[in-house]
Amino acid sequence: MPVPMNILSAVTRPGSVIFTENRESVQALTRGTESLIASPHPSGTVWHLPTALPTNGPRVLVTATGHGIVYGEHGRRILYVDPGGTPLHECAWSTQTQGPPTLIHARFYLDWGQWVGLKPEGLVNEASFDISRKPGWQKLTPRDLQTMAAQALHVTPEEIAFFYDDKSLTLDSQGRVTIRHRKDAFYILEDGTFSRPRFMACMGAMHWGQIDFLPVVELFQSLLAGTGSATFELIRGLYDDQTAGGPPRLLRYRGIPTYPSPQAFQLNWLSINGGGAINASSTNYQLGLSVGQSVAGFATSSSYQMGIGFWYGAASGAPACGAAKGDLNGVGGLSPADAILMLNCAFLLNGAGTVGGDCNLCYTDMNCVGGLTPADVIIEMNYVFLAIAPPC
């Protein structure tokens, strides 16, 4: 029984497989098409080389739904296609002499024709702080640093250790603490390749070789339509590959700050009086309302125009601030990542990673003076690490 033609043509079609890391495996499959052996698989049928087992080496799995999954020499999926032969995602893995393969980059095909790229740890924010004046700092261990961060962020030390390993929180001999916050970055791929990637959004750095949590996407309002579902399709596919033949692993959303956070969704109760304004807000939503307005519009004569109604003159569809004050990455809480982004905004004029990518004053102007200054950085640091609220 041959490999279904729609799957085979998708593998060999120009533009379906572009990563150089995948070419050798694809060539091995296409050269031996006539000799591939079909074997039963819990999800469908797998075609593999006669010299390899159904679970090893380059192979093609066609599921019961007609989807095709191509695996490379290393055993990891490199291509996923729909029943019609349209590529849905491609992954490139590095093989090392020690340890399992690691994901180098991936790309997703959105159902409206656009490719989106993903680079693990494509965005690394770094900040340093001098604690040499703190008595006994020389005795601090990485575990102590994690405990201090946990206290500042009101989470458990275990949660800090999950996202910040010993290389992410370091203390040098001069008493300087360096924090490195790693994120997986999303890019718009104009021509389907990484030749001209444009940064779009980011999310918590995943453990792609062993999926063990669900990430929180930051700057989600910047995502192209369909990116989220395409990303989770990859996560689900890799999770199924990794748990095949074994017990499932419980996955939950995780992030710093703890997700989901009340600030992201809560709209506090309020009293409504006559008039109109933006009366209720959370990190992600704002509610504008008016009461008692019987008519809105304007009346004119040959010389004058009179506006009528509480909302007359308001900019139609004017965008609300994309984040709460100090929450530069818009995830619904404060973290060291926000402090790093504030430093980048204030001193490097670099808004990469912030909501809208422009260091908007609605969330960076911590002292409400109408501009971004070093004073805002200090207020942000106090807010993040000492829980001292901003003055306005």
C-alpha cells in the first residue's frame, strides 16, 4: 500500500519544506518511496524505511483523519499537513551528542495564506541590579535569589525556579544581580522564510522537547488572526508525540505573574450616575457607558453647530490603553520582565516586547508628568520588587 499521493506531493512540493535541517530526512523518504513499509499505528498507518522500526528514523504517519505527519531522522516531527496536502507547520531540530533534540525554529501556515514564525528564546530581556550594599550579600545563593524574587512577586519559590534557572538569576563577585527573562518570539514571515522576519509578539519560553505547561501569550493583541490556534496545534501535536504509548501529562497555564490573574479579567462593581465616561476597567478590557442620554448628535444652522449628548465629540472607536500602569508586557500583572522593558524604553528607546511595541505613556508614565524619565524607572522598580504603588 503506497503513501497517499496528497501527502507525498505535499512533502515534495517546493515551499513545503524549507528548513535545511529537514532536507536529508525528506530526501531519504522520497528516494525510498517505493520501498516504504506500511505498519499499523494507534493513530492510523505509518510508512517507514525497511531498515528502520515503525517508531524510529524518517517516516510518515497518516492519521485516521487523513492528516500527515513527517518525522525526521531524529524522531521528531518536521512537517504536518492537512488531508488536502496543505502544510500546516514545519519544525527544525538540532541534534546534539548529548541530550534530546532541541527546537531551533518553527513556522505555521495560517488558513488565510500567511506564514508565521516562532523562535524559541528569540527574545531575551536582561537587567542588572547592584545589591553590594545589602549586608551579607556575599552569602546569597541562587536559591536565595529565587526566594527573594518569589517574595517580591507573591508566588512560590518553585514557580520562580520553573521559569528562572541558575543561568537566569546570577550574582557576580561585585554584588551585581543579573536577571535574564527568556521568551519565545513570534514573527511575521513575509515570504514564508526567516529571511526578513518582523517581530509580532512573544510568550513564556516553552520546554519544546518535553511539553510540561501551557504558555501565556504576551502582546496577544498584536497576533495575526489564527496564530494562537496554530501555535496550540503545534503544542498539542508535540505533546501527543511525546506521550504516545504512555500516560498523559497534566498541563496547565503557567506564567510569571501567576496565570490566570484576577487583574486580567476583573471588572469591579460600581454605581452608575447620569453622564458618560469610561467607568470600569481591567488589564484587558474597558467598559464605557452612559445613562439618561435620550438623543445624541448635533443641530446646525447657517452659522452655528451644537453638539448634543454625553458622548458627542468623543473619538469613535478610540483605542484604550493596552495595559495597566507598569504592566508593559500586558500579561495582567507585574514581573521582572516589566522592569526590564521599562529600562529598555527609558534608556534605549526600544519598545520591543511592550504592548503595541511603542512604550506608550499610558503604561510607562509612572509619575504622570506626561513623559518618560529615569524617575519612572525607579517607580517601576519599587512597584515590581517592593510592591510600592506608583503615586498616580
